[in-house]
Amino acid sequence: MYERSFLFSNRSSSDPGMYPAAEPPAGRSHTGQLFFEYLLVVSLRKKRNKEDYEPHITYQFPKREVMGRLQREEEEKCMKAAHLFCFPEGINWAPLTEYKSETFSFVLTEVDGSRRNGYCRRLLPAGRGARVPEAYCIISRAACFGLFSKIFDEVEKRRQISKAMIYPFMQSLREAPLPSPGNTVSISSFIPDAGTEIISLTRPAESWLEHVDFHTLFRCLNDEEVLMVFAATVTERRIIFISEELSTLSQVLHAVAALLYPFVWQHTFISIVPTVLIDVCAAPTPFLLGVQKNLLEQLTDHSDLMIVDLSPGAETKFITRMGDEESLLPAKLKEELLSRLSARKHHASTEELNRLVSEAFLSVFVQSVGHFSQHVRRSASSRRFHKKSFLKAVEHRSHLNFVKLFIQTQMFDLFIQEEEAQPNPNGTNTHSSLRSSNSRFQSELSGEPLERKAFLKGSSNTSMKLFSFSLWNLNEDSFD
């Protein structure tokens, strides 16, 4: 959400440097970290004596500071990765006279496991005649797709005036600390003939959903198809999504991963697979991958794989699948899920839809494994999960087959490991992000069974992280 007003005033610019990344203290309106690390403009240029194009950075803000060798090498890999994901199609481009701009995102995992989010707006630059697209890319530690889409709107508006107009806006944005979930920050930026523009940027209150918009998922798939995708995802299978649009791929993959809340996908996750990385689709381990439709012919091995076609008007949404997805979820839970999803309004806001969908799928875990905390018991100096007593305590026998499958997944295993590791599971600890993110749900559960409350309380120990494919182990030739 953002609002704009205009004031006539002057504002000085200075770079305050990098804020340390940290969770905000209670009641604090900002996180203490910057909105972004870099803004890049990535353009295409012809290779020497060839017809092919290659991406290169034509604009970078701020300029890289003096840094040590290892830090410089990591930053250079980050910049090369931005090339790769801003133009994942590779080198085959031709000048265009029309091009519909699109916004998408990607995730970069560093050697220490930390993540950077890349947000990209690709558009046709101003000018006459045929020309190739260029991409604006923001590298940030924050995962908030909607917020950065609004920032790109402002960047694109200033680019139409002059590229020089981008700098003061991004400088003002860099000076402002990232607001905490549910809070607003105001950015000041001068616009010729309009004065100083004040832009208010607000983060959603539910921080674990601020990178998600379920609209695209339910536009591409009907409710029954979404449930089949969820069944394959929750049992950690190999899933590939196909689309011509990069924005569709990134939005659908993040939405599918969010359906697992409060559990977290623990395997390879690449929302847009660049052409040079297409071999990752042959990996034998579970993955969630987004692949552009023109690469479909390169996916020759369809065994043990679900391929979902997100294209409008596709004859079949499932190009291939295992065949048992419709029977993985207990019939009663499927019926309740479909009933909850059917209650959504046609013109629901992103926040309304996110809440309804997340609560619907959360209920699956509450009803099937929500009693887990009763079976994590202290023994001597440690806490241990008792699987046998847990399975015996499954209330509905029709849920048992699904529960047996689910507890074998890495997402459930890590969830339990983190629960076992908590010395004081009832107190505030470093894994309490879900509790704070889910506070609204908990405040409304007074009429719900105790089991649901206990599940949400226990789930506060699970860290919200999204595993993505690490670029740092790639051979340098991958970027050439």
C-alpha cells in the first residue's frame, strides 16, 4: 500500500551506511535495516562480431565501496547472478517495438546460507524504433514483493523523465530504515514541475505473507488443481511450473511455498530457472522450479515428476504427474479445504485473499499434526519427540496415512528438531518469528479447540526461511 502527496521543500542527501539486520524490539516502527543494497540497470548489448546479446550493468546505485578480496568476489558473483536472472532466456534476443513490462523476483543464497532477494522490472526503454528491453534490479535482504513493485512504479516513472531522476529517489529510500510489519515509512523525492513528492510505503502486518499474492495462483489453477499441487508439495516431490511470463512463475512458486505454513520447503527452490541452469530439472531430489515454456522440449525425462502448465487456455494443466495426488489428502480435509476456498470473494484484496487462503491450508496441519507438542517430552537434559505415541494419538484414523507420509518429510523433521532444541518452549526465543507473525490468528482462536492453539504456539519455534538454489557453487562459465 502506498500513498502520495506533494510538498515544496528541499532535502539534503547523505548515505548513513548499512544498518545491522535485526528483528525490531517490541513496539518499534522499523527493523533497523536498509530497504535495499543495490539498484542495478541491466541492459543488453551485442557481442563483438556476433548477433547475440549479452547483459551488462549500465547503472548501479550506490557504487560499491572499498572491500576485502573475499567480500569483493562475493559481490561480483552477486552482480553476475543478477545478469543471469534479469535475462534468464539467455542470448537470443531481437530488437522490439512493443514489449509489455513485467515484474518478477528471484532468491540468491550465499555461502553462509543467508539470502538476498532480487526484484526485477523489465521494460522497453524510451526511444523510437526497434530496441531491446532493459531491466531494473533491486537487491535487498527484505522479502516483500508488493512493496518493491510499488517502488519500481516510482523508478519507472522517473526513468521516463530522465535516468538522473532515479538517483535522488533511491537515495531518499536508502536513507529510510525498512519499516516493521504493519508500519509505514515516508520517502521524500523531488519531481520537476511538481515539487517534492512524499511517498508513504506500508508493509503488511503478516510478515510471512508479504512476499506472496495468491491471486495469480488461483487465476492459473482452479481449486481442485491447487489442492493437487499442494498434495505433491507437502509430500516433497519434484515439481516444475511452466509459463511464458516470468512474473507468473515467480508469483506462483512463492504462493505454493507459502501454502506450507508453518512448515518450510527445505529443498531446491528456483522461481525462474535460467537457460544455462536447465540441467537442474534432472536432479533426483525434490524441487520447486519455474521454467519458461520455450524450454519445455528440453525436459525429456518426465518420470517421478509433476509438470504444471500455467499458460492461459492450456489443454491440460498437468503435462505429467504421479497420478495419486487426488488421494494423498484425507477426503474430509479436502472437502473442508474446498469449502473454505469457495468462500473467497471475487474482488478480494491481496490481504483478504492471503488471510483466507493461509488459514484454510493451516487448518490441514492443525487437524492432522496439531497435537505434536503433547509428544515432545523432556528426558533428562533434553527434549525428544515420541513418534509412536504421536501416531497413536491421531484423532481421525482417516488422517493416519497422510500423517505417516508427512512426518517422513524434511520440513516436518526440521520443525521437530527445532522444537526439541528449545530449552524453554513456552518462552520467547530466537525462533519466535511465527508467533509474532501469527499473533492475529492466535488472538482470534478463543472459540477454537485447545489443540489449534497449542499447534500455533509450538509453531512459533519454526524459523521462516526459504531454501533456494545456491549460485555460489556454480562454475564461472555458467555466467558467460
